[in-house]
Amino acid sequence: MKKDHLIQNTIDFVKETLQHAEGGHDWFHIERVFNTTKLISQHEEVNSLVVELAALLHDIADPKFYDGDENVGPNMARDFLKSQQVDNTTIDHVVNIIQHMSFKNSLDKSSATFSSKELQVVQDADRLDAMGAIGIARAFNYGGFKNRPLYNPNVPPNLNMTKEEYKNSQAPTINHFYEKLLLLKEKMNTATGQKLAQERHQFMLVYLDQFYKEWNGNRF
């Protein structure tokens, strides 16, 4: 199957699968990550088919919407790619990326490691979508979806969470900035990712400054 046809089939599959997804993890999230992946790939030597398929399928079944089951997404991606007669080497690489790219996995020091330039590119693209104006919108959208408070001064961020603590956290949304979003700039893998992260990181700092001023009634 030609690459363009395979990519279009994958887009169609993802759109249909995620048509009722939560707003921060819907098709538009996938589309942004897909486009950013292609942008970063222009400056990296990668297998374009692998990164594009991984970007499209990376959140096909986010564990947080499947009772924490981290096998649903990789299995769904593998089954779809097999149905498209994709070769096993490409399938294995894409599935490995999906299994290892999540931020929460970086909190588990005992987990098996996997690395490739393709993983680094897709991971940067996904992390960039958790930063800046879009990242802020997604954080509060998910917080509302889970009925979490915006902020509680009496609940400090947990800066030393384990993977399980991160998965089970019910903390206010503002805490998520310190527990994840503000940490992403230093976790970028590629030079392009690092450059793109700078502005988004700064925007989040400005936002938080404004948030606290308004929360405390210090804005006139």
C-alpha cells in the first residue's frame, strides 16, 4: 500500500475512533501533534512513515479513559496496522513509541527503556501540545471533565510523584503546571522541540502570574 493511502486510512480510523473523545484528547489534538511531528521531522533524520503513524495513533486509546489500562492503545494500534498489511518491523516500532512516549512513564525508573529518533520526534510534538495556550486550555478542559477544582492554596503540588501517584492524582488543575507542564521544556529531545518549547513555556509563566494576581484580588 502506498504511504499516502495508508496515512489517509489511518486518519479516517482515528477520526472515527475519537469522534466522542474528551476535548483535550480528540482528533484535533492528534492533528496538531501530527502536524508538529512533520515540522520537527524536517530537521531530523527519521523514518517518516513511522513518525507519522505513531503521531496519528499515539492516543487512540489513552489509558486515563480506559481505567488506566496501558495495553488497550498499543493493541488497538497493532491490530489496525496489521489490517493495513503494514510490515512487522514498522508495526513494532510504532507500537514501541506509543508504549514509551507518555510523560508518566518517565516517573517510573524501573520501567523498561526504549529509544529511537522517531520516538524523540513524536514525543516532542506531543509534549509541545501540552504547553503554551493550547496546553493551558487542555489542562483546564480535562480538569473540568474530571470535576477538579481550578486551584486550592491548601493543596501544594507533589513534585516527587511516582507513576502510580501521577495516574491517580485528583489534585487541582493549577498543580498540574508544576507537576508536568513546566517541566516539559527541559525534557525536549530535539533542537527544534527545544526552540518551540521556549515561547510556550514563557507563556505559561505569564499566565500563572496573571492567575495568582487575579486570584488574590491584586488586579485593578
